[in-house]
Amino acid sequence: MRSTMQDAPLLIRDIVRHGQWMYADKQVFTATPTGVVQASFATVAERAQRLAAALTALGVRRDDRVATLMWNNQAHMEAYLAVPSMGAILHTLNVRLFADQLAYIINHAEDRVIIVDASLVPLLARIKDRIPGVAHFIVNGPIDEAPFDVLDYQALVSENEPGDHWPDLEETDAAVMCYTSGTTGDPKGVVYSHRSIWLHSLASTSANSIALSDRDRCLLVVPMFHVAAWGAVYTAFMAGSELIMPQMFLQGEPLLEMMTQLRPTTALGVPTIWNDVLRAAGGRSDVDLSSLRMILAGGAAVPRFMIEAFRERHGVDVLQGWGMTETSPLVAVSMPPAGVSPEHEIDYRVKAGRVMAGVQIRITDEDGAVLAADGVATGEFELRGPWITASYFGVDAPELFRDGWLRTGDIGTLDPHGFMVITDRAKDMIKSGGEWISSMELEATVMGHDGVFEAAVIAVADDRWQERPLCVVVRTPDSTVSAEELRAFIGPSVAKWWVPEHWSFVEAIPKTSVGKFDKRALRRLLAEGQLEVETLG
Amino acid sequence: MRSTMQDAPLLIRDIVRHGQWMYADKQVFTATPTGVVQASFATVAERAQRLAAALTALGVRRDDRVATLMWNNQAHMEAYLAVPSMGAILHTLNVRLFADQLAYIINHAEDRVIIVDASLVPLLARIKDRIPGVAHFIVNGPIDEAPFDVLDYQALVSENEPGDHWPDLEETDAAVMCYTSGTTGDPKGVVYSHRSIWLHSLASTSANSIALSDRDRCLLVVPMFHVAAWGAVYTAFMAGSELIMPQMFLQGEPLLEMMTQLRPTTALGVPTIWNDVLRAAGGRSDVDLSSLRMILAGGAAVPRFMIEAFRERHGVDVLQGWGMTETSPLVAVSMPPAGVSPEHEIDYRVKAGRVMAGVQIRITDEDGAVLAADGVATGEFELRGPWITASYFGVDAPELFRDGWLRTGDIGTLDPHGFMVITDRAKDMIKSGGEWISSMELEATVMGHDGVFEAAVIAVADDRWQERPLCVVVRTPDSTVSAEELRAFIGPSVAKWWVPEHWSFVEAIPKTSVGKFDKRALRRLLAEGQLEVETLG
């Protein structure tokens, strides 16, 4: 039997209308080389209407792909609101990709229009001849001389009229497209629907998740080209949370400056960024982070020392969020359960998190058998839910799905209270003497040493044990910590046979385009003999 | 274009599974004549599985209606979880209805099974012969002698096996059925879907609405037969909020006892209940309500004096929620906007509330033209959204809908920040000299007097002015306040021509089955000459 409820679809258009009305006065702050500029939600939404009119005049129709090659800024936000609401599909391009990958993705997605920040036009110029399907390039910001025909973003927005003319759409229609960073094979595209984004946004306002509300001002460090900035642009507009957009100023010092000046209540970004912020704040007495109710860290495991350091030095709680491009991304948040004593909170904050309402999760063994959620059984996480992908755009990848569940490639345990603990990426685990060593756990332990800025662990082939761990370390500026000292430091914290005998000290660990340790690059450096490895006896 | 997202429906089954796993240890407390009994979410969910097995064995199939005639208690909660999850439809019957209405509703809904609290068997016995379609009566609790053939709830649950066998359903399938209290004409049924309940639950966990979370323990005074207890049973199970179920102990004293002993963080109920609690707490020095982060009051306007009294005497914030049976019910919550100074918060708390994400709202004039949301233009509220009804079960009522929007029958304004102010029910407004007088506003003003316990205002016919207000007053126990004194008291607060010249002092104001002032009954008493009316010169 059908209910008597209205058939009212979940559309991004209605997120836009809600924020535009209820939170008209809320502000979006954008960092620029000459200072912060700001605009109200009402202005941003009105400019989104003008942008939609401009794109329509340029011939953009239902389902056409409109790509962005942009930093986190107000114009990018306007594209976020306008493009899906007009029935087209927003495709966010990662500004840190190599030219080859960028050209591949643009052609694969069949982008018709690209909106590009002025500072990124040179990147596009390198591939301009290889993306013939793109009919229009729209540049945000002044450029001296265009290397090819471009339209001016600000002029287009000014010349077109606003008006709430958003069409009626199906909630299952495609809305936003995002390619995975693709550490193996070609990048693969995930296409979010209006429904998935709407539900993910509402779920992100839930008191058990990250609880964004009109009392928040959110420093959005996670790039808008990376899983739609964890959905936070849409969540913020739905919930009336103000946004601070740092553009390309993503180093510790400028971020600290923004945190001190603009007083965000929340800040979202990958752990490497927060490590950088911690370091930048280290020597200063004028750092006041008391406006922050939380830092949300995700994209990689957050080491315990980082959570402790933010709490002890700055009085700030760090929360982990876990997810992937394929999951919109929020699946779990490491909010400690109610009633846990303050000294035990950290034991929950170091976990990947408790699974949110709306996502179903299970762990399976190598044969696909479902394992117990007992905190002990270890297997691959598999996911179901309305904001989890069922496939990739235009590519068959049946090995990544099982019976309608997404296989995450992450290995770990589930406990009786729904907390995920991730041991490792399946492909990063180290098989030593027939047993598994978690590279992630080793990294977190080594990074707990004061003299270590970053550490990444990969496998090296071993005649006797099959594989053994190699720990690649970046020292803090004044540190002279040695391999022997680090071995002694981690000794009490991990199993004896986990302790690496291979160590390498480097200036920097290569990162992927979204800021994670690039272990593929590390393995290549090792294979090419470019890592100086010290082996302890 | 379709997205790549999974086709994963929003089902009550998954709310049940989520709470059962993530919040297994959370407790449901039920008041009984011999003390409080409690059970964990895990136990409640397992018993719901057993109940579903029992109902299946009794022949209950997809879409069959299983009715409940029950107070707020654990068994009722088990039915809430089991019946929709097994694909049947839960129909909550109002225990305060007259026998005629009850028989009408049971037959109209085609109920096949009724689960009834032992204390309510006599009520059912009176109509047993008039509801031939009901195949089984299941009694919760011991009874001395059954007046007709009944099954025992506890035995059924014990005899059947648990097991997570919930079927796959469509999210648009009917889940729960609720009839309006029907102050005009026959009661009309609204049928909620799995989708509407799932979305309403998630929206109720949102930080901008009532933000239920695993840090909450919720005293559920609003009856589970009234708009599914404002959806709170499902919200609580989704969010891990504990529940306190008061059964029939709904007077000020026992509620105060529960609040003191069980320390809820939130409490949900109609304003008349909270007025009673305030009165009961008035003379006592041992009342400690510091566990409450809020009282959510809804179903009728909350007078300013009540909000002030809870804050000043008990340090508790009162929040209004606005909605109707037709709207699941939450549409708006009177959370003050961020940044409002403490002394101005009350100005927002007295409004019906700010509209939640997910609901679209507009006001229209008598011709259906949409009016401005400027805080001035006054019209009828109309609503759209996935948890708003589009029709009534088996009844045509086209006059209550307009272009796919629900007409609420409530009159008021919308402001530029999305706050609703309700002037009156359309049918309760008083037309005097061609201008409208708000009965609700007069009532709230009169109830601000210390000597007044309750006040209801209705229209009386007037030769000169067409209609004039009559104010019906219940004095507080020791009060001797007079009509003259009340006239003088409200003089400074309302327009001169609003001040009633007609007054009536009574022992009690008749209430509807859900605890609202029954103005239809008051008008009947007036017409029958049973109200003693004093008219001031």
C-alpha cells in the first residue's frame, strides 16, 4: 500500500533555497592575496542564479558536464549551487593532477564547459589541444593575456539576470561527479545524485555526526575538488554554517592566521595539514584556537599524538571522519559514546569512527563470508546505503562490489558499538612470516616521537620473511633522532616482530593529489634506488 | 543521467538494526504502578523480532493493519519497531476517543489485529461487537477475566523465536497510520511511509532542530497515539537516545517524580502538561530539573510566561515545535538564531519556530496568491515536503490541498529568517468590526496573570461588531482574580478593541483527546447556556 505522503524529491535546488532564505545573512569568507573578501549566503545564491542563466545562454543543457578547476573560493561555491540546481552536472577537477590525468578525466567525463581560477589557466593551457570537447572556458579572476579563447566569470555573472528558475528534477538524477585520485590504474569517476547529496548533507548536521548548524563557522581546508569538500559546502548551506575558504593558502602559517582572525568553530582537513598547523603553532605564544569546538580530520588515519597535542596545547578536540570518494564521503565519525570518561575519550577518537545512521556496514573474509562485529574478527569493510556508490562512471569494475555492497579495500574490525578500527589498506599491509603487519599502526606509533614530523611504512621484499617493513621518516626541523632511537621508542608499543629493521630518513614524503602519503611513489623511489636505506642489525 | 549511487531504500527496518547494534545498551524505562521497569535497546529489538514472528503466525501479511490501543510503554515501542519492519502497517489508536469514534476509525482503517493495554480492555469491550473485521485481540498485561477472546502479548513474544528476517520493502510503502483528532467531521487518516518516517527521524537529530543524540534521555510525555509521539520513538532508536515512558501517569506530580529520579535531558509534551508540572513544582524546594537541556512543547502555542517560568525557576529552556498530524509532525522549531543575545532569545522562543530543512513553506491569501515572507503579510501556511501529507486515507478532501501543497488552516506570518508566527487557527479567529482578533494571543496574555491557570477565548455573536471575544478562565487554586482585574492586567499588552468584555470562570476547560483546548465543546456549552458569562460595562 502507498502512503498518503507527498511525492517531494530531495533536490540540491531546495538546499539552495533553504540557505538563501533562512540564512540570508550568513557569510562566506574567501582568502585572497590582498585580504579576505566576504559575501552573504543571499548574495552567493543570487550569483548562482546569474551563473545558471549565463551557462544556459552558453548552451548548457540538462546533464551537460560543467567542470571546475578551482581552489576553495566563493566562485567555486556558486558553481556548486548553480550547476546541479539547473539540471547540469558539476565535475570537480583536482588541481594537483598531472596534465595527462587531467586530460584523460576531462575527456572521459565529456566536460562541455570548464570554469577555471585565473591562477590555474597555465595548467589548462598545457592540455588545451587535447580536450576538444570543451566548448567554453570561463576564467575566474583577472589574467594578463589569455593563452586561448576565454570568457570572464565575473562579467558573465554580472551580465545575466538572477531569478529562481530551477527546474523540476528527479532526486536520482546525476548532480556532481568526482574522480578518485586513482593510485592504481586510470582514475575512476563517481557520480553523486541529488538524493545522495541531500541525504549526506542532512546526515552531516546530525548531532551524532559532525552536527553542523547555524552556530558554526567552518574553515574548509579540505579541497572542493576532493569528494566535494566532504560535502561540507552543501551541508553548510543547508544548516546555515558560515564558511571560510582558504584558496591556495594551505600551509600552517596562513591557516593559523585565518583561525586566529576569523575564529572558526570547526575546521575540516587531512591530518598532514593539521600536523603542519601544530608545528606552525609550536613556537608561538599568540595562538588562540579557543573558537574551535572541533577539528574534523579525515582522508588518512589520525595519530594519537596529534589528538593529544591539540587537546593539551590548544584545548581543541579532534574528531576523525572516515570515508572515501565512493562514499560521499562520510561513513563514520569518531565521536566517543556518551558517558565515556574524559581519560578514555581518546581511545575512541583514535578509531576510524562509529558508523552513521544511513550507512550499513559489514566485514567479510577473503571468501566473502560475513564476519562477527566483535572487535576481533578482521576483514574487509563493505558498505551499503543511499550515499554509497554502486558502480563507476563508464567503467566496469565488478571486483570492487559484492552483492550490491561496495568493497572498500580497507581492512579492520567492527566492535559491538559500531566503531570501525582500520588496520590498513589491503594493498598496504605487510605480510611477514605469514602474519600481517599494519603499516598504518606503525606509522602512527613512530609519529608519536617528538623528533618525527612524518613517517610512512611500506613493504620491502625479504627472502626469509617474504616482506618486512621499511619506515620512511621526515625529522622535525631541529631533530637528529636516529633509527636506533626510534626502534627503542616504539619497542614497548608494538609486537616485537613488527619493529622495522629498515629505516630511511628523507626531506619529504611524496603525497598524492589529495595530500595522502603516496606509497606507490615511495615504492618506485625504492625500486629505483633513490631511497637511502639504513638496516639495523 | 542517472548517478552511480546505490539504490538503497530508506526503511524503518534499518533504523531498528542501527539502534539494535550501535546502541544495544541504551535503556527504555517504563513507569508502572509498582515502579519503573527497564529494558535495553537490544532486548526491545529482539522482542520486536519475536512479536513479528508471532504476528506472522497469526496470519498478518504485507499491508495488513495492526492497531495499538496503548499508553507509552515498552510493548508499544516493540510494536512500533516490529509492525512496519515486517511490512504491515501500524495504526495507533487514540485511547481518549469516544467509543463511536474509535469504532469508526478501526473499521475505516480495516484493522485486522489490535494490541491493547490491559487497562484499556474495558474501552474496547464496549465496541467489540461493532468491529467485526478485527481477527485478533492481543492484551499487554494481566487481566482478571477477558470479556472476549484474547491472546496474551507476553506469551506470544516469549513463545516465538527472534531473528532478523525483515523483508525488503519500497521506501514509499505505507508504514504507520494515524487519524487526526478531528474537531470537525469524521477523523481523517494520514499514512506515513518508511521514507517519510526515516527522513523525519534524521531531521529530528539535526543540530538545528531538536538534535536528539546518544547523549540524550528523553521523557516522552506526548502520547504514542498522537502523531507517533512526534516521531520520537523512531528518532530515539536511530540516534541512541534513551526513553522514559510514563504510561498513564501524566499528571504534574508523577512527571516531576520521573524527572527528578530518572534525570532526562529532554522532555516532550503539550504545553498544558508543562503548565501542570510548573504548578506541581511551585511549592516544592526539592525539585531539581538541572538534567534537562530542553523541554520541547508542541501541539498548541506556548505562552511566554511558561517559557520565562521554566528558565527563571528551574533553569530550563523551553523550545516550541510546530506541526500537525499531517506533517509527521515536525515542521519548525523555535531555536533562536545563533548570535541572538540572551535577553532577546525569548522573542524567538515564543514564535512557532524556524522552518526545518526538508520542508518548504509559503503563506497565501484567500485567493491563493503567495504573500511575502516579510514578517508582516498574514495568510494561511501551506507546506510541501517528503514528510507532509498529500491526501487522506480513503477520503477525498481537495479543499485542504492547493497545487500539491498542504493547506494547514493556520494563519500567520513568515519572517525573512524563516520564522513562523501563528496568529490563530483560521476557524478560531474572531472577526470584530471587520478586523481580526487572535484568540491565541489573548489567551497567552491572560495566562500571564499569576491567578490564572488556563484561559481559552472563543467568539460570541455581537449585533454591532459581528463577533466579540469571550474569555473562559480557570483560576489557580487560591486565586480570586476578577474579570475587572484581568481586563486591567491585559490592557497594556493588547489593542484596546481586543480587550474582551465577556468573561467566564470555570473549573476546567474541556480538552480534545490530545490535550488541546476543545473550543468546539466550549461553543456548545455556550450555546446550551451552560457557561455563566459576566459582561463588563
